[in-house]
Amino acid sequence: MTDTAQRLAEIRGGVPPRRHNARTIAALTGNPGCTRRAVLDSAGVDKPKLAERIGFPARFGQSRFAITRGNAFEAQVKADGGVELLRLVAERLGVPVPAGASWTDLGADEDRPERSRAALTASGDEPALFDHPLLGLEVAGRRVHLEPDLVAARLGGRFHVVEIKSFPVIDGQADPAKVSAAAIQSAVYVLALRELLATEGHDPDLVSHEVVLVCPRDFANRPVASLLDVRKQLLVLRRQLDRMARIDDLLAGVPAGFTADLTADPADLAAALSTVAARYAPECLATCELAYFCRHEARGHTTALGRPVREVLGGIADIGEVLALADGVRAPDPEQAEAAALLRAAARLRADALTGKPT
């Protein structure tokens, strides 16, 4: 075991690392500047259990109803060897619907990794659909196996990742947050499939950056397909994975005795976490299990108000200081002059609004 691997094992308490999946890898991109999250994820710490241990349990996740609905919709779309799915994908890509495309379910094979590799990298460009392929990525020096429910469609000699989601598209519009989450999760699969082809000597660009997203239309279960361009998500994902690969650089700024061992005293765990720099933002609440602890820790600081507010305030960290500058009871430092002027103007507008004075 290398020194780095030993250090990471000590951080998580010597237990086996928590396995990543596409959803957790996608979540890594939500706050790429957060050292605390990068270190914990690199070590494979069980963040849901850690958050519960220190008294700030996570409050997000899919309901059983949503999971059941999603499984039923997926089975419907994939029925009859993917005939309807093939039509949806071909029409959305603007190519003729091929006759006799093959359907290969790779999910039930005992030798699934090898069968997936062989099937996806075989020469030829005949139309084909591959269900449940086993893919892999390097995350912080460890090989992570991804077991997606997606379909890889090969049409016109190129692969397109197909994501089937149960959230509805109503009047041509879907929940932007859910579409965004689907895009970054799909980017994980695109990257993994590209790396598989590259390893076998094929052009990784044979995997398109356009993902086909299949959702129910309106309030029925009739599927509709859309295209998602995930080039931006691929860049962010690649940067974060490269950063985690340089885990030694991250560990250099972590106190030598830092641990997230779940058997430790909760107060000691919370104190230890506070020694590793975090970068809390309100959007963390939807993607990181430790977000409620970090929000509590950021109380009274402008970081709790979000990145746009923090940037406008020009690095003023304390909310009390912000209010003092807005009220004019404290003179700003030279580098705070612009932010202070904005704060005083906002305070005047608020006072005028409360008194009914026209602006």
C-alpha cells in the first residue's frame, strides 16, 4: 500500500471505500473548488453516514414511488427488443430508422466486463443497441465500475448514450434542474465509453457528445426524445477527475491527524471536518450529503448567501461587516469601496420602499 493509499485509509477509518457510481461521480462536479468534498470523496468516505453521525443528516434522494415509476417507464421504453426506443433515437438524430438493428442485454452475463468490452469495441458499424453495459473510470486512483441502466446506441457508425428518465416533458419543457442533473450524469457515461474505445485503439470521438434523453411526454407515459449537448459537462467532469487524481496535492493542505472515522466521537468528527477547507454554496444542498453541516458552519458568513452575492460583495466574508458597511457605521477599506457603495445604495432603496418614498 502506498503512502497516499495508507493516508486515505486512515481518513476513512480503515473501512473499505464507498463505491462510486455515475450519480456520485456526477455530483463531484457540483462544487469542484471544495477541498473538503474532494478529500472525502477521494478517500471513499461514506458521507451519508458521516453527516448522520455528526447530527446533520442529508435530506435528499429519490422516493420509492419515483424509483418504481422510473423502472416501469424504462421497461416500457425498452420493450420488444427496443423497437420503439430505436425509432425514437433514429428520428431524433435525423437518420432513417434502421431495419433489423441488434439488441444486446449485457446485464445478465457472468463475464460482464469482458463481454461489454468486446461488444462495444467490435469492428463494424451496423446499427445496434447495447443495454446495461459495464463501464469504468479512474476516480482518485481507483477503478470505478459503472453499471448503468442506459442504452448505448450505434447508428451511422457512431455511439450515442441514451438516458431514460421518468420526469415529464410538459409542453416541450422539463424541469431545468433535472435536465441539468441528467446531462452531467450522461457525461460520466460518455467519458467512460470514450475511454473504453481509446483503450482498445479506437477513436474516442466515435462516441457523440450529443446524448439522447428519453422522458414521458406531458402527463402520459408516451415517450419523447430530446438531444442534450454535454460538451460543457465533459470539460468540468474531466477537470475534477484530474484534480482528484492529484490527491497528494490536496492532502498536503490537510492536517496530519485528520480523520473521518465513523467510530470517533461526533463532536471530534465535526471539529476535524472544520480543519479542512470547504466552499459552501446553497446549491450544495441538492448534491452533497454534508451540505447541512457546511451551511451551519457558514452561518454569519456571506458564503451562505451564494456565489453571486459573494462575488458582488468583493470578498467581504462577514455578514455583520456587510450590514455595518450598508448602514454607514463603518468606513470601508480601499478595496471594499465599490462594494460598500453598492450596499449603501441598496440600503437606501430598501428604506425608501419601506416608507413608501418614491425612488
